[in-house]
Amino acid sequence: MAHKLKTGQPTRSRTSLSAVTNLAQLSFAFDYAGRAPFNDPSGRAVLGHNALSHFYKTDEGWLYLDSKASELPQLERVEGLEGISQAADIGAFLKRALQAAPAGYWAEKLQAADIAAAVPQSIESLRAQYSREGDGSVGIDKGSFAFSIHHNPQVATA
């Protein structure tokens, strides 16, 4: 962002998977006297923090919804989610409602209502969609992802 503000040109951040993994684990790497216990969901069956911040199976694929109670009025205005504010069990309501259409449909409708929602993709899917021949550039014109393919990589020798 600083580069874009300074030069007017966007750039792509690069990091290793190791660095990103370390960042993701940061909240588990510290402890101090008086700190409340971590209350993060854990385990293989966990699909989110709560009913409004959760992965849901749809008619086709999965959707990650990341909302909060203050956004219930916005959710009410999304076709197919009318009545969510009055639901006794919001998780059960969403589980039922979101099975009515594909994940892409819901992501589009929710994003249009200014609700955070995304269709999760595997790394294989992202590579298939965003791979390109390596040409020495970072591929910023390709969007958020660009995987460079180098058929004859140079092997460093010691």
C-alpha cells in the first residue's frame, strides 16, 4: 500500500508459506500473566467461530460467511434469508437456507449486501486458474493470484 501511495503503481507482496504459517500461528505463540485463556474453536469438526462466522455446505460447494449480529438487518434483505432475525437457531436457519443454491450465488448476493462471504478454493484450483508462463514479471495484471511456471529452472550449484 505504501508503494502505491508513493508511486501510484500497485505491487504484489511476496512471502513464503513458512512465513505465512508462522504469522497464522502467532496467537498461539505467546503467553503472559493475567492473559485470559484462548477461546478459539479447535478440532477437526470445527467449521467456524459461531453461526455467523462459519463454513456452510451449499447446494454446490462450500461458502464461508463472516458476519456478526449487528449485520442481521442486512442479512434479512438477502433473498432467501428473510426471517433470520427471528430464527431461534441462526446456525440451523443458515444451514437450511444456504443449501437452496450454489456457493457462488450466495457469495454474490451476500457481497452485494456488504456481508463478507467467500467460496473457498483449493490450492490446486487456484493454480489451475491462475498459472502462467514465467516471464520475469510478478503477474500483477492477473489479479490476486499469479503462479509462474518455469519449465527449465536454473539449478544452483555450490
